[in-house]
Amino acid sequence: MIRVVLPAHLRALARISGEVEVDVAGQVTQRSVLDALEGRYPVLRGTIRDYGNGRRRAFVRFFACERDLSHEQPDAPLPEAVATGAEPYLIVGAMAGG
Amino acid sequence: MSGVRVLVGTRKGAFVLSSDGRRERWDVSGPHFAGWEIYHVKGSPADPDRLYASQSNGWFGQVIQRSDDGGATWEPVGNNFGYEGATGTHQWYDGTPHPWEFARVWHLEPSLDDPDAVYAGVEDAGLFRSADGGQSWQELPALRCHPSGPSWQPGAGGMCLHTIILDPSSPGRMFAAISAAGAFRSDDSGQTWQPVNRGLRSEGIPDADAEVGHCVHRLAMHPARPNVLYMQKHWDVMRSDNSAESWHEVSGNLPTDFGFPIDVHAHEPDTVYVVPITSDSEHFPPEGKLRVYRSKTGGDDWEALTRGLPQEHCYVNVLRDAMAVDSLDSCGIYFGTTGGQVYASADAGDNWAPIVRDLPPVLSVEAQTLP
């Protein structure tokens, strides 16, 4: 079970509180985790990754195990601690004012 | 007793303001979608409990919300706005070609007779339609693919399709306006479009009377006389008497003819409202006095409406989609400001009072007249 932490706006949109747990079949990558997340919560489609090209939206960041994974390849394996559920995969809205 | 529901989009959420027909006491509901920019909320003329809202922000993009109970509860619907086919380019601010990129939905225009049908005007300029209550969206690409499209340039606020008007007397006829391309008309439900900017003169473009390139801020039509259209352009208030085939200026005695919204009285097709703004470099009312101007002659002769509006130290703006009218016997006029006030007049503009004073900056105001 993969643990995912969403930013407040997306928790409100998906009407969830706290962490989300998703099952991923096969290799645990950013793409497979996000696919599973969007499969469970279709309302999140287009809010994390661009519909047109599938890329991370510019002001969204992906963290795990105290590392910024935002620029990693989407099909690269996530850290073992994320795959085992020991650590969450964090989806973060970039800091900005306004 | 009949009532009114005023739908307010702001920089930080949506608000629903409700009153009975006297329009003296108001219930305020919101913020809905707190923290998100709500560019527009509008109800279906065919079912006033069916509302659509455009919710977006820079982090998480576009969401469309739908209510089937007049704004009490909402459900997110489809948010995939993909341009049809090759997207091509328009001009960027520096004159270089720039690919069309979807940014947000500026305006939602529900069908006049089908609650499940709704149009969306988007940035970068394009027109979309949903036939299933907002679950899925299909572009009507002919407008974006007009031969003049590669020459269109964004205004300072982005290249937005901000106005959609459906002609109630001619099925298939619709008008759209884009900043800064101009006004367009379709007579076949959006399958083909023609620019309708003859008579406009814009000093901010190289060819002042070009076919396209004008920064049209807003169009308005009275449904009982759809061949007459009014326009607030970047500068100039304009009128057409022939379904936008040509325009003539009706700025008349306005203190300044720069502004954003324009609207028409619900029962008097010749009574028009604008909010003059000082200039393109000073987006606030002249002399710090917030004045709505009304013409009862279809333009040219304008009177200032000030009773109940701040007449000193007022430096707010009123954005293009932030004025609306109800259709009660005594026509109500509403507008919202970038200072977060929503003002209402229950007597066609003679007297004004704020419904709310401290909302986030107001992006849009729509009024629904309820049975």
C-alpha cells in the first residue's frame, strides 16, 4: 500500500482528509502511483499532471524521503521506503504568495 | 414571492447572495471552493437550479463545478479542455509565434433551452461546448482556427475569450469576444465565424481600423432586440444596429469611455449601463468617485448614478464580467468591485446599497430571477 499526502486544495477537491492509500500493481513509480491515485479519485485528473502532455504541472512538486523527486523520470522506481509504505509520497503545491 | 440569486466569483472563492423580490435583505452563502479563483458562475436559463462554476488556480489548473440545487451543493464535473487538432500559434507579447496553451475558463454560457448544454470561453482564446452537463467538453475549433488567428495577440490579462452571447431569436447565431482580437459572429452554431469589428478604431494597434486586433472588453444584447449590440471596448463605448455588421461610437458625454462591463436594462432595450474607468493606465474611477453611467437613449446621452455609491477616495475597478441585471418588474442592477464590494440597485440604478463589502476581489457577477 502506497501512502500519498495531498495538498489541502486537492484534499478538499477529492473530499478526503489525511493521507490516501493506493494500491499499485507492478513497479512503484511516480507514474504508477499517480495513475492509481487518479483512478481512485478521477476528480484529480488534470490537477497534478497536465492533460495534454501528462507532465507535472509547473507549480506542483513531488517529495519523498526528504528528497525532491519533481525532476526525476516518471518511470523511475520510487524509494523502497515509499514502495513499502514506510514513508509517504508527498504531492506539494509550490510555495507562493497571493 | 419571486426572488433573486446573485452569483459572485472572486479571487478566493464563490459566493451566492439571495434575497426575496424586495432585495432589501440578503443571505450570503460562501465561500464555496475557498481559496480558488472563481472566474465565473452562471445559471441555466432553462433550469435556474442548474449552475456552472469555473474554478481554477495557478497550481492545480482548471476545475468545473456544477450544482443542481441552486448552489447549495456542488459536484466537480469534467475539466479536460483539449484543443481540437493542431493548435497552431498566435502572436506573443513580443510578436513571436506562441503555441496555443489552455490556461483557464473565463466565461460559462449555459444554453437558453437545455440545462445540460453549456459553452465555455477559455484562455488561450477558444470556444468549447458540453452537451452532458459539463462532464465532457468539445472545442468548436473554427473560431480559434479563423485565418486571422495567427495574428491575434493577448491583452495584458491574457488572450481570453470572455464574452459569449446566444441570440434567442436566431437559432445558431452567437457572438463571442476575445481580448485582443475583437468580436466575432457565427450564424451556424459555431461551425464558422466572421470577425465583426467594422467601425471600431483602436489607437493601440498599428492599423486603427483593422479587421481584427481590437481589445473588446464586453458585449451586451437585449434579448427582445437582438440585432442591437452594445460594446465596451478598451476605449470607446460602441453600438451596432445590424447584428454587429458595423459599429458606431456612443460614448457621448461620458467622463471617460474606458471601462470594462456594459449591460442592458431587462425591460428597456435602450437603457444601457457602463462604469467609466479613468484610463488604461489608471484602472479606477475618475476623481475617486464610483459612478455607474446610464443612458436611456441607447448611448450618447449618459447620466451619472451616484446615490449610495462612494463619492470620494474610491479606487476600485469593476471587471468585465462583474455586472448583471435581474428581470423583476423594477429591474435590479448589480456589480462587484476589485475591492470586494457587491452593490445592488433595486430601482434600475437610481439608488444603490452594498450587499457585501469585504469579499475578495470580485471577478464576476450574475443575477438570476427566481419564480
